[in-house]
Amino acid sequence: MYKVMIVDDETIILSGIKFLVDWEKNDCVISSTARNGQEALREIRKMPPDIILADINMPVMDGISLLKQVNEEFPHIVFIMLTNLEEFDLARQALRCRAVDYLLKSKLEASVLESSLNLAKKERDQRNRLMAVSSLDYFEKKEQEEMINKALQEVIFLKKPYGDETSAKILADSGLLEAYGYFYIPFDYSTMPDADELTADSKAERINWMRELAEKTADNVYRDQYILVDTGQLDVLVIFVHHVRGDWKEKLEVFSKKLISTVKNITQASCQVFATEIYDGKESLSICAGEYQRLLERHYLEIPQDKPLPIDSSNYEPLGLNGIGSQLTVEIMQRNVKGIQALLDKAEARIQSTVHQKSQAIWLLNELNRSASQAFLEMDPVRKKAENRISSYGVIDSIGTKSQVIAWIEMLRNTVADAIGTGENSGNLIAEKARKYVLLHMEEHVSLQETADYVGVSVGYLSTIFKREYQQSFVDFTNRTKIEYACQLLDQRQLMVTEIAYKLGYENAYYFSKVFRKYMGMSPTDYQKR
């Protein structure tokens, strides 16, 4: 049975159509009625019919408007329009909007309605078939895209020594192995306004934002000759390009400059763009993958793309620091400052002097972090607070370069030295140094991460001791101090609100007004009026 809805503002027309034909005999059932387009739309969204008989001229929402809206939301629903003689132009407009037929109310007879219903039923069946084909095409396309994406990941992650034959075949059959290459694009979120508050969820939001910017930039430069490879990383994007022969270098330069500039201007994050050479055919997949791995090494070692790599990836050396974690735990619990410094000196020296993989460095940092945190818990088992953790594992896993590894070890050195009490009231000295840093950089964007780097401790540790010393969070102190300064500037009436916002390092006037209202209970404009 085909479900039919009748929409007309005239009661007599509704009743007349209901009893004009034997609906069951015509394989139809009247599922609902409505008095205007708006009422009909509400009912359609609750239970979509197959066919709608709708008056063209109705109050609130007319039949043409209803037809257009339903076409967007429910393209499978078929319309038959009801009209008067003087509405002939509107009827033709309805046909252009995919109505299957129109009927004159003054000449509405059973045979005419039945004939129109037969047209509508055939059209409904045709739309059903098209929808089924479209759905099948959609799912086949999605499945193909997923297969290609997986194949591209298999290649760059070198899951088999000479590439995966299945993956290579999928890429070759898809016509992608002509003039192809990879981009490796790492991001640094530390300069973003809310970098201090980044969680795993907000990092996922950030990478989606970066993905959108990268796609728009790639659309302009490469059109349909690129694929965004889904690696699951939260601070890196990987792009595969194909059929880019000839003007490859020029396009690469344009894409790199545009993306770096766009990311900086819109999000205040930063990124780099590393690219392989261009390759052809299945036989070059493993060579391309090897070069991609060297891009990762290049980023970790902070070597520009126009400079040669000083290492051979086949000659990786072990760090030789097994057991350093347990040794650090013992030294911290014994409050042996010299022993702690010796261990961390050794770790830094090995990072600096050996040809090692980034994964080894990340393992080392996680081991040192776990051991130091565990030592503090054992020394003070009652206070199981965040200050006992040196750094979050998410922070460590997002480290991308060798210099960041060294900086993290230095941070650990300072944090541990302060925590075990190597100087009188040293926590206060660190907090005071951070406070002065904020005051000296009042007219800049000052983040917790940036300040922690300056004073040489972890973000978590600085946050804890700052709150302990000043009874307010670092972010609260920074914002409150800036808003007090903003009040002075507003009192002087020499700058506009927008100018003050930028002067104090806020990314836009809206965010500045939001922070101002939080602390002052009113907008900057209202404050100035007072």
C-alpha cells in the first residue's frame, strides 16, 4: 500500500478527495491530512508518506514552498498538485520542481484522480530504484575509499619489507601509481590561545580543524589529485598526491606556503610540510615508503628538506639506558641530587650522541616520567594529587623533535630538584619567576606552556605550585592581570576595544570581551560608559 497525504486548507476539498475514489482498490491508504504546508511538514517529518496531494495556494506555507522543502529533505516523496484555473503558471512551476502532475479542483473526477495516482505510484517506484542504486554506489564508493586508504597506510608503515602486494595491486588498479608521492605534515599546537587546556578530545577537534584547512588548500592546488590518509595521529596529517608530473615543485611550494600561512593566521598553530620525491609504478612503492620514513627522521632531527640526512636508517643504535627508570626512583627516594643529575646527564648525552629512532626517545621519557611520579607517590602516599605526576603521557607522545626531548629532560631535572627541596622555599621562587614573566609580557599572548618552558619545569608542576603560592590558577592570574590593565586603558579612552584586545595579545575582540565580562561582570563597552 502507498501512503498518501492530502494537504488543503478547504475542509470541503479534503472531504471530497477522501471519498472520491476507492483508495484500497488503488493500492493506497490515506495516512494523514493537513490544513497548510507548515502543518504538513511537521507530519511528514514524523511519518513520511509516499505520495502527497497538495493545494498550491495555502496560508502559512503554500504548496510550492512545501514541495521545494520536501524535495530537499525527502526526495523520494512524489507530489500531485491541486490548483485552480487562474493558478496555471504556478502549476507549471510545480512541474519544474518535480511534481508528477497537477489537477484542477473544479474538474476533479474519480477517473482523473486514479490516473494521476497511477503516475505517482510509478514515479515513486522509480525513485525507490534510483535511491537503492545511489545507496549501493555510495557504499561501494566508501568501501573503495577505505580500501585505498588502508593500502596507502600499509605502504608508508612498511608492514612488509618490499611492500604489500595486495596493497600495491589495489593502488595500481585504482590508477593511483602514476606520478605519486607523500606529504608528512606535523603540527605544533603550543602557540594556540587555549594550548594550556588541550585534552585528548580537544586535540581530536584540533586535528579535524587542521584537516579541514589542509583539504581546502589541497583542493585549490591539487583539485582531485590527492587523498588524505587517515593515520589516527592527533598532531600529524599525511597526504598522498598522484598525477602531479611536470609542475610538481611549483605546486609543492604553493601548497606549503599556503597551508603554513593559513594554519598560522586562522588557528595560531604552526606546521611544517615535508614531501617525498615523485615516483611511478608498483616497483617504486617501497622506495617511496623508505623516503617517507626518512621524512619522519628529518623532522625529529630538525633538518631542513634541502639539507642531506647525516644518518643511514639501517644504522640505528640502542640508547643503552635499560634500567634507568628504577635507578631514578631509588635516587629520588634517597633525595640524592647528584645521583639524579648524573642519571639525567647520561640520558641527555645518549640522546645527543646516538643515531636512534624517535620511538626510543619516547620510551625513555615515558620511563623517566613513570619512575619519578612513582617515587613521589611512595615518598608521600597520602597526597595522591596531580602535582605528583611530572608530565602527562599525552604531552610526551606529542613530542616530535630531538630538541623537545632534551627540553623535556631539562624540565624533569628542574621539577625533581624543586620537588625534593634542594633550595629553601624554591617552589615560591619558581612561581615568582613565572609571575614576573607574565607581568613583563603583558602585551603579548602568554601561555602556561610558554611560561613553564621559561622557568624550566613541567606545565602540571608549574600549575600546582603557582596555585599553592598565590591561591589562584596561572590562567586566572594571567587573565585577571590583563583585564586590570585593560581597565586602565579603557579609562584613558585613547584606544578602541578592538585595539585594546589586540594590544593585550587576545586573538580577537570577541574572546577579549568574553574574558572581560567574566571578571568584571559587564562588557568593555559598558565599563567604559560607566
